[in-house]
Amino acid sequence: MSYFVGVTNANQLKFEYRRLASKHHPDKGGDSRLMQEINTYYEYVLSKIKTQEQFMAEPESPIEGDSQFALDFRGVCVGDTVYVNGTEGEVIKVNENDFWVVAKGRARQAVFMKQGGKGKYNKRLRASYDNRHKKPTRAAAA
């Protein structure tokens, strides 16, 4: 039996849980087994709603100082040079929503989302058109 039919967000779930708890709580004359069942369903539905809300969340806002081009890859083409966390790479495949990059001189490949340049399967990876991770060169001592 599902106690939370039609609940679509955390606020609705909380409201419905409180209504059921006030009706079925053992301290108010309710059955303890029924209340445990309601608690179990509540935790399950809450975890599903939180997962859905995280998935549907808006993409992160750009970091101050990032170039606008580093976040938008809608115009990326096969053969373009991009940087992945400071490592130079080449675009080898472009799909509707993502693109593949291989690191130059290596066999490492990664898939990135066109919107935002984040790694599709590894969220620590970031693609950019400019090398923001490039170490400053030291002037030769004279």
C-alpha cells in the first residue's frame, strides 16, 4: 500500500507525512506497525524525490573569471582543440548533446556535455577552449 500517491515534491511529501503521522502515531492511539510502514515509505519516496530534484537541477552558474566560450560547446567540431583540466586534447566525435575528446599523445578519452563542458561520466573533468590550468613560465635568469 502506498501512502504517498500523487506526491511530486518534498513539500507535498512532508505535508502528507505529517498528516499521516498525526493520524497513525502510536502516541495518539495508532498502530506502531502501521507507523513503521509509513516511515519506511516516507524514507523511500523522499530519497526518490531528492534524486529527481538533483537530476533536474539547473546547471551550475559559471565561475567568475571563466571565459564565456569555456562553458558553451554547441559549435564544437571534430578536430577542434580543447583543454581538459589543462591537458590539450582533440575532439574526435560530436553528438547532439555531447562530444568526445582524446588527449593528445595519449589514448585517454572522455565524453563531455555541450552545455557547460562538464565530463558526462566523470564530473571532475572540465573542458575549455583556453588553457586555464597552464602554469606560468618563469623568465630565464640572466
